[in-house]
Amino acid sequence: MASLSHFLNLDLVLKSNSDLSPIIKHFDQKVIVLAHENFERQFLLNLELANSDSTKEPGWCTRGFLTLIEALPEAERALWNGCISRTFSYGFESGREFPALDTTITSDLLLRIAKLGADIGITIYPYQPD
């Protein structure tokens, strides 16, 4: 990969006191399960969109997740609402050359995220030469 700053991925990270398996089952092949763990009576679920890759940008990935979440059936939506935390976690690599990364999460996407009671997390990974 070039040494320019770039978007890596968007993870959806959920923490709950309830098993989140029904959400995984509903999303089916539209997501990749990165982690699904039970630790000290708390459930952690970390997802990525199945069709996301390095050519996608943060807004595209955000819209994809929002569309899936907004279409959750009542039972799965209740699990979502019952989560202790819901985070859209954006990952970027810092790069070592200009131009600097410039990206925007639009106000319409922010409103949709807020309506779902989710937070935004940002992780900047240091540049790693190949």
C-alpha cells in the first residue's frame, strides 16, 4: 500500500448483556463477524460489511450499515436498543506523505447514527511499510 493516509475499514462494535446471535443471523451474509464473544456475562459483537474493501469510503460503509440496522425486525431491534454500547468504529492509516487525508461523515449520516443511539469511534493506525 502507498504511504498516503487512507481509510482502512468501518467496524460496528456492539456490547450487550444479551446474546446478539439473532442480529448475526438476521444480517446473514451481508456482514463478516470479526468477533462474537461472551466475557464476564457481557457479549461483544464486532462486524464489518461483507462487501466492503479498500476501494470503499467511510460514507459508503456507513450507509451500508445504517440500511441494515434500520431494517432490523422488531425482536432484533429490541436487542440493538438493549445494547450497553453501539459504536461505528472508523479505522484509518496515518500515512507518512502528503496530501493529508480529508474525509467527511455528512450531517444526514450523523443524524441517522444519532437516531440509532450509536457513537462514533475513530482509530488512527501508524503507517506500516509493506
